Amino acid sequence: MHARHGLGLAAIILSLAPIAAGTAAAADKQSRARAAAIDKLATCKAIREDAARLACYDREASSLVAAADKGEISVVDREQAKSMRRSLFGFSLPKLGLFGGGDNDVSDQDVAKLDSTITTLTALPRGRWQFSIAEGGARWQTLEAPTRLIDPRVGQKVQIERAALGSYWVRFNGQNGVKGQRMN
């Protein structure tokens, strides 16, 4: 039985590999396109003659806006990047550099812990819970039964914190934590 389970897991991992590779390739292509568009605009700054520099800026700015209109590039400010990273909290995603990556990047500390409110709650067998949170409607599940804790309720605060080895601690209303995982 364990060997069959292992083969099934291997098949799932192998079937997802092309998707991850395609996502990384698409992100790399978009990153190169963005860099090229910004580099072209930056070269205009070096032109000494005013009329030629203005013509360069006009041409490259139009090209940049057209690329954005076609969805070839997008510009995301720090708050949008932070919001997106928080909505993806709990997923194991490859580091694609889509939301920064430089020294001024949104720090991992900003998304190491998520404080939210329970919006839906379902009791599961063996004392576990499945719940949705206000932050992006993400659905989470406890992996073990909380012992000696007051059962959670809709409207209560929940804190989800990144732990070791890709795991997460879920704390309902400031109580002791239990292991949990994101479901969607």
C-alpha cells in the first residue's frame, strides 16, 4: 500500500513539473521584456541634445505604454506587491522575482505572519477545523485537533505564522497554536 501511494505521489509531482517550469519561463521572459523596455527608456537620459532626448523619451514612453496596454509588462508599486504576497501567503511558490527582489523589496518579515478574521468555519472529523479568512478569502485547515482550547468561531481573530520546513502555526483568538495548511 505504501509503495502504491509513493508512486501516485511521484506521478502527481511529475505532472506538475511542466507547469512550474512553464511558470518560471514565462516569468523570466516577462522579466527580460520589462528590463529591455526600461533599459531603452534609460538610454534616453544619456542623449545630450534636448530635441533628440525628448524624441527618444517620447518614442520609448509610447513603446512602454503600448507594452503595458498589451499586457506584456506591468508595473506594481510596493503596496500592490505587499498585498499580492499576503494573498499568496501559505502557498509554496517558486521565487520568480515577480514582486521585487532587490534591496528595497517587500521583506519576508512582512509575510511571515498573517493576522486576519475567520469568515467561515467547518468542523472536521477528529477535532480538526477548516476555515476561511478575510484576507483574500483563503481557505485553511488545521492538521491536528487543538487540545485544551476553546473552539474557534466566525468573527474571531486568527493568526497564521510560518514555521519550520514549510509548515504553519494557526492560533485562534490568541490561544496556543496548532499545525495548519492552506487549502486553496
